[in-house]
Amino acid sequence: MNKSLKNLWGRFLFRDKGILPTSRLVLLLSILSMTFILLSLFVNVSWPIIFLLNVFFILFSLVDLVFIPNKKALSMTRIIPIEMERGISYHVNIVVENPTEYDMRVEIKDGIPQSFSRPFPITGMVEKNTKKQFTYHTTAPVRGEYLVSHLYLRYQSRIGLWQKQMNFAKKDTIKVIPDMTETKQYLENAQKFLIHEGVTIRKQKSGVGEFSKIRSYGVGDDPRKINWRQTAKLQEVMTNEYEPEHGKYITILIDCGRMMGAELKKGNRLERSLEAAMTVAAAALQKGDYVAVLAFSKKVKAYIPPAKGLPHLQTILKTIYNIQVDAAESNYAEVFQYLQLVQKKRSLILLFSDVKTFLHEESALIYLKRVRQRHLFFMIGVEDEILKKRAGAPVTSLEETMIKGVAQQQLLTKKREKAKWEKQGLLMMEAREERLATTAVSHYIDTMNRGLL
């Protein structure tokens, strides 16, 4: 009995196959019943007769089912991207083929995951002997690999009294990867991407290293490096760009511990760190440097050995796109020990983590001192905007004063701890979540320009 009820409930939830009455049939049956009930007030009509008349009407409506197409006569296909970036809207096409001699009104649902945006049902008319394409837009907010296995269809009979419901097995695997918008912006126009708050530009210093290319002049460029010949030819101010020596090693560490699950305006700390890490990797690979990536929490979750060239960016993406936040605390000591084993050449170590948590890891300082002897170290995290806002907020009550005092105390403690670590040559920085990628790339470029590696 429970199984039967479950199957029946599944049909009404658009998850199973079956035949259902339409709103038109229910309306006509209601009007017929009300007419007979009102008529019984003036004419002597017994209830059994009213019941039989309703039964005859329902049986007569079943004739409409004769003209409804069966599943073998119909076909559905789905056209969906195999890769989707987190938080970006994509369009999905569903094609319904109607080879019958009757027009068909349909309702469609796709079996995409519940976490995706689901603008269903999609309704429309498919004319006889034609194919029709239906389009909807969906957004995936959570990274990972998803299997979409079914398409669901409801279509009405010729008169519209009944509708048939069925599902089509159409399997597609979708990979939801980090948002690559910032990475694409950098690859398209590095100079424009590195404009910091509209004023300061963190970029490659011109005149240092060997000549690379001629590009458009940007705010902050050295006027002495303007290429006047190309400027006159193109009627646009152009400047020479010089680049430092290539072939350096960049090691990106991504913390996946518990504190990286803290929610931000757009995603959480891990999501923002992944997006920033991919942008730094793209910047380094484009400049001919070697990039290695290591993701960790309590243990090492993934490691991509160093390689150069933009194709390596796809290797990194395929390896780390599905890493998630762990409930455990991060084990920095173990990851630095592992790093000493796998990274023998001098490199810039860029750690994406929670600065506040890292500052209390006294055991990590011992291993970091060893790492610092061979490598450059730089840590970057997402700024706690709520704490900063509370520390600077005006107060009007005793409770607000206490909250502000605690916030200021936490900021002062963090500042003292950072100063202690920076004395050991271990640089740390926090940035607003929307500026995390820009700040990280700026530090990488500044390090390369100064020849610190």
C-alpha cells in the first residue's frame, strides 16, 4: 500500500509515468455535478442517477485517450554544456519531436540537480510532424560533478481532457567548475585587470628585463617608454613592455580546512580562494613560469606537479575543481613537511588561507622557518569585513560599545601576531573578497619584477 501511494505521489510530482486529468476535465466535471445538484432542488432526481451521469461522463472522456500519442512516437533530446562555471547563467536546449498528426500541448521538466536554478515547468505547443526547441536558463551555485539522467514530459490529449506523463532516460555529466571570470579578464587584458580601485596599477615594470611586446598605454606607465612610431601609426598612445626573466617556480597552496567554509557575499572563502588561485596560475603560466598547486586540510587532498604553458591550467582545473571544505582543522605542519619533499627548487609559495587561524599555529612556524630558507613565502586571506565594520562603527549604547571594543581588540591582536611572523620574513596580507585575485596577482608580478626569485 505504501509503495502504491509513493508511486501515485511521484506521478503528481512530475517524477513518474502515468495518466492524469487536466484542469479542463476537472472544471467540466465540477460544472456538470453542480448543474445536476441544482437541478435536483427543482426536479426529483435521485443521487444514484447523478452519480451514474458523472460516471458516464468520465467514461466518455476516456475516448479522448485514444488520440493521445504513446511514448514510442515521441522523442526528446537535451543540449547542455558539459562544463559550467559556478554562479554563471547558462542556457539549456530541449528538443521535442512530434511525428504524429495532431498538435500537442506539452509541459517539460529537466532532471537537473535541486541546487541548480529550476525554471520549470516549461510549457508550449509542438505542432504536428515537427520538432520544437525549448530553451531555459540555469545557474549552478555549488561546484562538483553531477549526473543528469532524465527528462520529464507531460502532454495533453487532442481535446485536452487528459494528459499523459512520462520520462525519457537522457544521461549527461556536468562539471561545475570555479568561476573563471577574473581569469579570463586577466588573459584578455592584464593591464586593465590590474587597475587597483581605479587609481593604482600593479603591473610589470617597463624597462626591466627584455623587450616583450607593444601594448596600449595605461595610467601609471612610464612616459619614457612610449613607442612614438606606433603611436603615430595607430593614432593611439602605445608603450613598450619589458618582462623579467621567465622559468621561475610558483607553488600555490589552497587551504580546505573548516574555517574556509565561512560564507561571504558570493560563495565562501574556499570558492574565492580557488578563483584567485586560478587567476594567479593563469598569470604565471602566461609569463612562462612553472606552476604547482597543492590543496590540503588535515592531509594533502591534491597535488599538481609544476609545469609551464597555458595547457597546464586545464590540468590544474580538472584536479581541483571538485575539492570541498572539510570539517577538520587544517594541518599546516604536515603540508609544509610534504612541500619540502616535493618542491626542491626555489619558488614563490602563495598560501590561500584564513590569516586569523594561521596566526595561532605556533607549530607551523618551525616548519616555515625551514621552508623560508629556500623559498619565498606569502600568505593571503579574505578580510573579515564584519569585524572591520564593527571596529569602526559609531556607538550609541553600552552594548554597541562593548562590541566595538572586542572587535578593536581582535584587530590589534591580529596586527601584533602578523608583525611577529613578518619579522621572520613570512609576509601576510588580507584583501576584500572581490579584490583577492587582484592582490594576489599584483604580489606575484611585483616579486618577479624585483627579481626576488
